[in-house]
Amino acid sequence: MADYIHRQVIVKGVAMIVRALMIDSAHAATSIRWLATTMLCLLILFGAARTCAAQPAPWFPDAPTFTHYDWSGTPCTGCETLVARASWRRMAELAGVPEVRFRLAPDETQGPAYAVAPDIVVLSRAALELKSCQLAFLVGHEIVHIAQRHFDEDAIALSVLSGKPAHWTALGEAALQLTDGDFGLALRVAHLWQAQEAEADWLGTLLAATCGCDVEAGALAWLRQDEASGGGLAAAHASHRERVQQIEAYADMARRLSARAGD
């Protein structure tokens, strides 16, 4: 809908320019003033349309305000460009991050879906073969990681727990590498990772619901395939069984959003 509005604004603007140029030269000064006023109004309308399209859902948390790290050197090795589906774009806009990019993973080694800082969702070929609502949950989950800037949060936590001085690095990857070979540090930050995953689960479930996906067909169906998976010492994710229990606690809200999407 937003793209349609943008196209209509451009089409009407061009039509008005042509019309102005066809006006008799005797009225040139008036025509120029009229044209300038018209184009100013069109620019305002165009900007408003773009702003409205990117507004997050009222129930989605505000974007964090903590430090932004530089992730420009973060690789997505072997990834290919993936054309986003309309439902993925909708979820990204509702999360306030319409700039999210999508990539196809080179293999399955990192799981069916993951996020690459600062704005990439990567999906494997196996993920793309999932039922639509299970895939919507996975995509929504990864979008939450980007929208809530979990990468930056990790970089801050690891720097503090490692005793690094303030502003010791602007590079996010350098901060994340602090856990390399340091199991004790990973153990200390694991509670944060699991809190982030829990946040991505419940908000991802709600994002999927806005696409008409019932919680049973999406998040719960995906996690119940292997409830014994996940968990463990210093693990980023809780076990699938625990995640199911957490999602069930707010399933009613997801069902209401799903029902509203179907109206």
C-alpha cells in the first residue's frame, strides 16, 4: 500500500509539471509560483506517506537508546540476496525496522534462521520449505533481535563484564570476540542471551500473528517438533520445552492479533 501511495505521488507530480509547462507564457510568473507551491505540497505528502509506512506497532517496544557499535565489517559469508515476502516486510515495519535486508544462507550449519548485525535476517533453504506460519515465527524472531539491537546490548555487556574501559572499541565484532576461549565470560552473560531469546520469542510470535498466524500453527508448532532441544550450561537458548511454556503464557494476545489480521 505504501509503495502504491509513493507511485501515485510521483505520477501526479509529473502530471502537474507537464500541465504547468503547457500554460501560456503570459502567465509564466503565476505558473511558476503555482508549480512551486504544488511541488512543496507533494514533497510533504511524500514524506508523510513514507513516515506512516515505517511506524512500529503501538504494542512493540520502543527502540533502545544505548550505544551504537559499528558492524560494517560483519560478514555474511556465502549469503545470497533473498527477495522479501510481503509478510516479512510487514513484520519489519511493525517492528520499526523497514530497512531489514534478507539473505539466503549458504548451508544449514548455523540453523534455519539467524540475524547478522546490524540489519540482516538470514534464512536457510530448509527454513523456506517450512509451513508459512512456522517460517513467519522464525522471521519475526530474527527481526526482533535487529529491532531491539541485541547485538549492541551484547557488546556492551561483554565489555563491562570483561572490565574494559569505556569506549575501548567502536567495533561490535571486537567486543563479541571477547567470549572466544573464555567459557567463564560466556557463562556470566548467558542469562542476558536467554532473556533476549525470550523477548524475540514472544515479540516474534506477536509479529507472526499480525500476518494471520495462530500461535499454535506458528511458534508452538515449530518448537514442539523437538522439545528436548536447546538449553544447557551457558546456552543462548532455553530448552524448547521452556520456550513453549513461556509462549503459552501470552498466547491469548497472539490469538487476538491473529484474529484481527483475518478481519
